[in-house]
Amino acid sequence: MGQMEHMGQAAVEVIKEMRPLEGRKSPVAAFLLGFFTGALGVAIYFKSAKDFFVCMGMFIIFFLIAPWGPGELAGMCFAACYGAWRAQASNQKLGL
């Protein structure tokens, strides 16, 4: 569990350092897109390749740790939570 917690903290630091997105984004829409379409949906919604690589990188790590079912589910959940958190953090930076 310690490694998962460390990866989560690293993701939070990456989000904090990223520039805000262009305009307001809905955390709920970002969550749903992340869960159902993964890294690609998040990247298209945010119009950001960096967001794609963060989500895809974590998906690959989860897939290598627990192949197929558990790894895929963890990757989908990460993309969903990442999308919601990134949208919320961006909106706060923009003062929205």
C-alpha cells in the first residue's frame, strides 16, 4: 500500500505544478470521461497532451502491477479521479 500512496502523492504534486486549463472545466464531466474513456477522454476534454501522458503512465504502472482486470480498473479509477481533481485545481487557479 505504501507504493500506491507514494504514486498518489506524486500525482498530486504534478497537478499542483501544472498550469491552469483554458477556461472552466467541470470536475463531474472530467470524472465521467476519465472513468469511461480513460487517458484519451481526459486529454481531449482538457486539450492537453501532458494530461494524457500522466493518466496513461499511471495506467501502464497499474497494468504492470496487476494485469488485466484489477490493473485496468485501477487505471480507470485513477483517470477519473485525476480528471476531477485536475479540473477542480485548475478552476481554483483561475479563480472560478
